[in-house]
Amino acid sequence: MSRGVWVRFILVVGLLVGCVALAVNVKPNLGLDLRGGAQFIFEAEGTEQVPANAENVDKTLEVLRGRVDALGVAESTLARQGENRILVELPGVTNDDEAQEAEERIGSTAKLTIHEVIGTAEPDAKPAKKDNQVLPSDQGDTIEVGPTVIQGEEISGASAVQRDQSVEWVVAIDFNGKGGSTWADITGKAACNPSGDPKRRIAIVLDGEVISSPEVNTDVGCDVGIRGGSTDITGNFTSTEAKDLAALIEGGALPLELTAISDRLVGPSLGAAAIDASIEAGIIGIALTGLFIIFVYRLVGFAATLALASYALLAYAMLVGLGSTLTLPGLAGFVLAIGMAIDANVLVFERAREEYVAYPSAGLRRALAVGFNKAWSAIIDSNVTTLLAAGLLFFLGSGPIKGFGVTLSIGVIASMISALIVARVLCDLAVSSKPVEHRPAISGLSHHGQVRLWLDRKDPQLMKRRRTWLGISAAALVVAIAGIVTQGLQLGVEFTGGRQLDYSVSDEISVDQARQAVADAGFPEAVVQTADTADFTVRTGEISNTEEQRIEDELSAVGGTVEKIDDQTIGASLGDQLRNNALIAFGVAFLAQLLYLAIRFKWTFGVAAVLAMLHDVILVVGLFAWLQKPIDGIFLAAAMTIVGLSVNDTVVVFDRIRERWWGSKPEEDFTDVSNRAAVETIPRTVNTGLGSMFILAALVFLGGDSLQDFAIALLVGLVVGTFSSVVVATPLLTYFHEKWPMSRVKKEKVERTPEDSGAVV
């Protein structure tokens, strides 16, 4: 066994030890569904100029959303309640002090203005002019300031920084064009006064309080001013004060003033039984996946299973290290990604089998090395396209879209580390031992699997029926679109809004009993939580008073006398702006993937892959329309995962097509080459798909109501995406090639010796 293998093994052990330390010592941020948090209700107060109507309240809500994001609170819930109220839920806020602090930071008006200083004044003095103000300054004196010259909307950005390795924190402000010009004018005018003169100062006022009144530096020229469209606010800020102030300024002034009329702590939106069932399902699914991989690939399969365990550790350590929020859909996504992480290993093992069967005398280690090198291209292409989508969802999306982008990125990076570093080291160790070298069958790499052998015997000509496959896909699309048009989409409360009902009951019952009662009333998708101002709060879609009475009747059957404490209509927490942001993020992600595939392959490959992705998503949405399943935030996460699954599978097939085409003979037809490449990748597709299906099936049957729809969407998406790579993307590509052919790159055949590393694809 080489020294390099042991060095890599020690490095991997060091990496995993570091992840264990991070996972043990850093407390995870749990979402509202797992831990609960604080719930606030703000009431908007309008003026004659800006009335507190639904339109202006929605604008205020979006400013609040940006402020919550700037403060680093992830996976929060914000929704309009009634005409002039806003509901805000923050995960992880579990005591009154934290709730009070969060309320003040979120609901603050944060009206920033900039003024010229007229001079000093007595504390009780009256202003010399009507629009002037007399205010205590940050420097301990009292100053008279002139009218507002720069307002908050003339500021384009703010951030907390430390300049030139200074320990002092300042808030850096960037002005827009008009604000920058005004800033240069007033600082140039102030610079014409002698040093020490109050008129040389500029006052920066936040909510009527002077937070900074610095004197213009002596190096600023008279009537020249500070140019460049930016400046720093100083004020002996601590790190937290500077960051909070920057977040408030960045968030902007609220269109309406808000008054907090309710604050309370709420319990998790999912019950302990549902969480436990989902965890059990995940463990069972992962165990079945591991056993399946060991059964198919024997010793290297066992090494890959150990690498899967390291993937879970890596992903969790990265998540808590970045301070991301753990929610149940996010955890389910990680569980699914554990199943998908085997994809790279399956690609490598199938390639290694091909190499060993072709050159058995070269040995297992060389076959494995060639397998890793040949699979590298497909692994990188499929993961880069997924990372592109995840990055764009993070930068262009908002709310849960942004959170999913983070989760997806972490999963992809952790899976690549697991498959390409950890699994490689373990597999190298496994096949380097003398007993395995003498008995190669133990390794699992010495022969093709049964699926590949059956395909070699049958030699199916799938592309000869490409018109039939596309016809079936078109018919399925028609059925799916018909379901969407005729049945409509059952949008969840996040998209439609609904009602929030607060109840107290005379008998003591658990929240799980309350959830079951609400489900028995006909609302299994309703969110039921405990609250410190009522026994239970129920959030559901738009329901009639008769339907609401059914909820009361079912609660009274288990809880005795029921008293309705509050009844409010709530708006959509995933409103128009979030929806539009999500659509923009999806669209740009599709274009970015198309561009990447066009560069790496050819533009026809990118178009075929994107059309196959759209095909897969429409079929799943259509199925949910026919089944009248809810389209909610969890389904949105499933749809984004389906996009990743689809492009991942398609890129693997396309990578083999490109390789076969570049190495083909001049007389060979592109359609025949594509058929052979598609058939050769089917064993990888079958093994990867089955590994993931074990986990999804466990979530469907054992994961509880909260994850069943999520798992069903992914299970259908996995099946559809697997087949669409062969029966939609590949046939489309062959038709595109007939009109826009891809050039054939000639490669000279190189005879390899047993000592060759095999690092040539």
C-alpha cells in the first residue's frame, strides 16, 4: 500500500474530527416547525398622505422582510393579517427578553435624515427658524440644525466596517446620484468655516436623535466637499451597534409607522410524533440504501456506505458552522441528498468495472483510478449545474427560496467531498490489500452487474423508437396541463392567505391531540401550535364560518369547553413579490444552466436538458393538480429538488454521448452513438435511483403527514427525471443534431500499459 494513500487517509480523518468538533460544540438554529419561536403582530398607522390600506401595508411588509433578512434571521414567516396588521414569526426566540429586543429592532421606524448645523444652542432654546430643530448631540452639547437636506431614500446602501485596521466601528453609507451631489455641496459649504466652528459640523439624525455630528476634515476644500458618493458615520459604535444601525438603514424607512399590539411565544408547528416518525423513516431509508449499495458493489460498496455517513457529518457541520436554520423540509432534503450522494460513487464503480473487464491484468487499483478519472467530468458537470441553480436561488430569491439555495449548496459541496475524497481514500485502502488482490470478486469491481449484462445481451435500440417516446411524453404533458387547467392548483396558505384562530379549552390536552382534532375536522394541512396567550393557535386556508365551527366541535370533543379568543384573516406569507422573485430565480437558473452546458458541450445539449427539466416539473405539478394535493412551501422545495435531480441525470447521459461521439468512427451515426451511450448509463441510473427510492419510500410510508406530500413529489420527480433523460432529453438531442450537428473531435488511440495512471478520459 502506497504512502500517498495513508497520507490522504490521515488528512480525511483530520477533516472528520474537525467536523465532529464543530457539530458537538455549535448549537444548531432550529426553525419554527421544530422549535417554535416568537410571534408578533404589528398594526400599521396611516396618515393623510400614506393611508394604512392593504397596498401600503404590503409595501411595509416587504421592507420588514428585508430588515429581518439583514438581521440574519432565517426561515422567518411574515404575512399581512387583515387590512392593516402584519404577522411576524421568528424561529429560535424562546424567552421574553429576546422577544422584546427583536420587537424593537424589527419595528423601529429607522428614519434617517442629514442636516447642516447652524450653531450651538441652550437645551431649552427655541429654533431660530420654523423648520430648524434644537437637539442634544452625540458630543454632549446642544446644537441647532437646519431643515433636512438628505433623506433615507437618497441612501443606496449601508454596512458596518472597520477602516485601516482601526478597532473603531463605523457605518459606511453610499448615496445615490442626487444624495451624493447634495452631500458634496453641504460638506463643501461647511468646509468654508474655521476648524472648531459648529457650522463646520454635519448632523446625522436617526428617529429624531443625533447619532453623529462630525466636523468636516481640514483637508476638505471650501466649496469642494466630500465627493465620491459615500461617507462614514462615526459615533463610538460597538460591533453590534454598528451592524444593527447599518441593517436598519439598509432596510429603509418603513412606509407606515408600526405599533406592536401583540407578542407571544409559540411552540413548534410540527408535533413531536411527526418529527420522531420522520427521523425514524430517515434512519430506516439510509440503512436500506447502505445495504443495497453493499449488496451491489460488495467491498467498495461498504466503503461508499462509510463515506455516506461522513457526508451526513460534513453537511451537518457545514450547516451549523454557517449558522443556517434547520427545518424539517431541510432535514428531509439532506436525507434525500444522502441517497443522491451515492450517485458519484455509482458512476465511478461502473466505470471501474468497465476498465477491469477490459484490462483485468492491470489490477483493481488501476481500474479504480481510471474509474475516478473517467467519471470526473460527469460528476463535475452535474454538480456545477446544480450549484449554479442553488447560487442563483440564493442571490435572486428571498425568504424560503434563499434558504433552500443555502441548503442545496451545502448538500452538493458535502456530497462532492464525500464521494471524491473520503470515498476514494476508503476504496483505495479496500482494494490495496493482498487478500482482495488475490480474490478480486470480493471488491465488487471484477465483473459487470446483472443489469449491464442483460442490456449487453438484449442490445435495445431505444433511439429507433424516439418518436414514440416523445409522443408518449407529449401525451403525458397534455394530461398534466389538462389537470392544471381543469382541476386548478390547490395553493397552500402560504400563497393564498387564510385565517388564524386562537382557542382555549377547559380540559388539558396535548398539541398532538389538538392537531388530530383539526385534521378530523377536515383540515390535515392546518398549522397547529401552542401559544403563551392561548392554548392553541390554528392557521389554515380560507374557510367559512361553518367550517370553522367544525374545528370548534372537534376540539370540544377532546378538550371540553372551547373559547375562541381571536379570529383574524391573514395574507399570503409567500406573496406576489416572493412569487415573482422565485420565478425570476428559476428563469435565470435555467438560462445559466443552459449557458454552462452550451460552453461545456454545445447549445443543443443545453436546450434539450432544460426542456427535459420543464417536462419533469410540469408532470409533477399536473399530478398534484389531479390528486388535489396542496402546492405550498414544502412543494416548492420539492420542485427545486426535482430540477436538480433532472439535470444531474441528463448531464451524466450527455457526458457519455459526448465521449462516445468524439471517439467514434466517421461512418457511425450520432443516433446510434447516443443510443449506445444511453444504454451504457442505465445501470448507473437504476442503481442510483433505487438507492434514493429506499429513502423516499420510507418517508412516504413512515414519515408522517408532514412529509408525505414532499416525499411523493420527489419520488415521482425521481422516476420521471430518470426516464426523461433517456426518452425525452436524448431523443430531442438527436433531432437537434440532425439540424445543427456537433463536430466530431478525432483522438488518437493511446495504448496504455499496466503502470499507466489512466488519467485520460
